[in-house]
Amino acid sequence: MTISAEKQPLNGVDTPTLFATLDAVRGQHDIAKFQFRASNEWVSGTHSRSQYSGFYGAGQEMQHAGVTVVESDHPAVLVGADNAPTPVEYLLHAIASCLTAGLANVAAARGVELHSVRSTVEGDIDLLGIFGMSDAARNGYEAIRVSFEIEGDADDETLRGLVEQSRRRSAVYDALTNPTPVSIDVVIR
Amino acid sequence: MTISAEKQPLNGVDTPTLFATLDAVRGQHDIAKFQFRASNEWVSGTHSRSQYSGFYGAGQEMQHAGVTVVESDHPAVLVGADNAPTPVEYLLHAIASCLTAGLANVAAARGVELHSVRSTVEGDIDLLGIFGMSDAARNGYEAIRVSFEIEGDADDETLRGLVEQSRRRSAVYDALTNPTPVSIDVVIR
């Protein structure tokens, strides 16, 4: 008997397949090792463009269904051409979308139907840090605040518990709140 | 006399304006306080959509030249509909584009002409963490590796020095390698 047999698809989440996938990983831990990738090309000034396509996971090379291109630039007030959002703004999308995806999965697994989930994210940054004008100001965000508005078929405590469980299992929440080793290699052509 | 009078635009960077902006911030530190924002809406399953428009900076509310919409989803192997890249893949674009924008600015400030800048970013993640199946595996990336290929009118040491200075002043590098406080607020509708 598996718990998945008792679950139905909910919130657009294929819950039986989700539980079957978790069962498969329990039986073979190696398939949980993933590697995600992006390739970036400088366009001009502070403008650059990244592309996502392949990744590694479940023991094999995989492709996304489509190729996504994303761009960053600095705004005019920071002497960019404002062709796209800043790099740091992508961190805000990352945390909102990670917590929201987790929320939908956790809600489906617990049998809670969600009607709507909206969030806003704010990140405070003192640019004295990246300008090298203050030892007190760090380069990155001083603080990030995520505010959710949720409608769903459960009481307040249950709905809040879904967000808390999503936070506890969020890859992006961990990446922002804890240190990650980042290495940088340079080849000169 | 200001150093900006000696600089010319280079690499698509308006270097005189960049130096004038730094001079302005030196004279009034408060204008360096910025707040970036995103708003996210759940679509279905693990699919959500964020929008960027306004931000606060230089003492006032500002708007980007355009509104950018970005989406995230989980791939089919992780029981998503693969409508878009995963949330964690946006972290890879963020670090590549932040380091590249800084590189172009630093190169312009130092009078180095760049011909091309390409980078690839890999992030290793063991999903046993987010699946709650291992205390040893963290939720986020175990490691991120950025690999640059650079062509420019300077010797190897000088070009490597540009990347190193960009790293030292990168907001996203700081956000990934050091902890950032993230608060989560929930309103039930």
C-alpha cells in the first residue's frame, strides 16, 4: 500500500504522480541529484542575456520543453539602458515562485484546495555597498520581505501551515538565507 | 577637477555619467537607498508568474522603461508542467548577469575595451533536501560554478582583475554567498 493511492490531483498538481515520484526517490537516492545551468552573453553596457535549456536530473541529461531567454540591465538612474530588470530583481521572482510552487504542492498533498495565491516581494538594498563607499553597507539586500495573500478551502491555521511547510522545504529560501559556495573561473580568449 | 572629465564612454557604458553619479552619491548618501519589488501570482500547480514595474531609488518612486513578466514552473520529471524554468534557475541568471554588468562597468572605468563576455553557470542540488529525505542534504544549491570566457584589449592579468573587482562589488554574489534575512507574512482572504 502506498499513500499515493489515496490522493487525487488537486490545485493543478498531479498528486498521485508526485507521491509515486517521492516513492521512487526513496528507493533510489541517486536520482535526486540535479544540476541546473544557464548560459549568459554580454550585449552592451550592463545589458546581458541568459538562456536555459538543458539540465541534469534523475540520472540523465534532460531538456526543458522550451528554451527561455531572460535579460538583465541596470535602470537609467544607475546609468544602464533599462532594457530589462536588474539582476537582483530576479532574486525576488525566484523566492516568490519557489515558495508558491511549494505551497501548491504541499496543499495538494494535504488535500487543501487553493483558490488564489498572490505575493509581493520587497528587497531593501543600500547601493553604498556596491559603490564601495561604506564598510557598513553590504553589497546585497539588507532584507527581503515576502507578503502572501491566500484564498483556500481551509481554516487560517491550516493555510498558514502550508506556507510554513513550503518555507521549510524551499530551495530558494535556503539559497538566500544561508551561504552557498560560488566559484568563478575565467578563461581569456 | 573630477576624474569623470578624463573618461570617455566605453563598452556601451556612459562612463562620464557613471562617474558623475558616483560623485552625486558621495555628496548625498541617502540617494543610494533602493528598494526593488516583484509581484507574483499563482497560475496552477507549480506554475506562477511575476511582474516587475516600480522600484524606489534616488529618493523617489521610479518605473522601469517597460514591464517585464517572468514565469517559473517545475519540469515534468518533478511533476510540473514545465511551462517555464524552475525558480532556482533564476538564481543562475542573476549571478551571471550581475557579474557581467559589473565587469562592463569596471572595464569602462579602467579604460579597458571588451570584445565579448560569455559565461556558463552550473548549480548542483540534491533534491533529497527539499523532499525531506536527508538531514545531510540542504534545500538549496550545494555549489554554484560560474565560468567566464572574455575577449578584451588588455593582458590576461588585467582582464582577470576586472572579474575580481566585479565579484567584490556584486550584489548577487553577496546575496548567494552570505545570509540575507527573509521574512514571510501571510494574509488569509
